[in-house]
Amino acid sequence: MRGGITTSSVKSGPNPIPKEQAKRIADLLRSAQRRNRGSVALFGMCYGSRDQVSSIVRKYVAEEGGVDWLAGREFWEFISGDPDCVSEIYAIAAEVGECFRDSQGQTLAEILEAKLDQLEQEFQALYGTDGEPMWRALLERNT
């Protein structure tokens, strides 16, 4: 980020908020911009790309709200000034995923794999493993 004041609201990804919240965020960012003449109001999303940004953000933050937005790589480049910033963040996250150990000595990757196995077993216990009986059980239980 180079010079000047930027007031921002940052959300996780490209489809983060309901309509009323989008309107409120745009109002608050414009209000902050009015108090700091010459500042920039920005709605940032940590991941995603321009084509993935929700219609709610496009309409209620940008078009009607008058607030610029950036997502993913563009957002990280804006706040850091480094076009490779997001790649560095992902590399750090991958390293943590391999190096982190919980109290039982499991890596993050092992914890996630165990959770996936658990969820699969729970699903199969509720609905079965495949075919028409599984779909019938799924529909009966969820409709």
C-alpha cells in the first residue's frame, strides 16, 4: 500500500455477506472516507478472483455503495505492494500444514485426513455407501 489513507473492511472470500450487511459496510466505508478527505474506501476479500465475486458485493458495495473492492491476488498485492504476496502466504500456510503438530503429534494434514474419514463413516452410517438405497435414505432424512 502506497501513501495516503485507506479505510477497509476485509472479509474472507468472494461470497461473504448478505445484502443488508453489504449496504451497511458501504455506508460505513463512505462515512469514513468523508471524514478523511482524499482517503480511499476499499472492500477486500482475502481469496477468490474477480469473476468469483458475488453479485451482492458487485451491486450493493460497488455499484450502489460506491466502494471499490479487490479480491484474492489483487487484494494482497494492493495491501503489500508485492505481486507475489499471496503466493508467499499460501507457501507459509502449506509449511504450517506440514510442520504443525497437535498435542498427539499429528500434523494438520493428518488431522484433516482423520476428520474426513470420520465424516465419511458418519455419512455412510446414516445413508449407506452407494446406489439407490443411499439416495433414498438421503432424501427421506432431509426432505
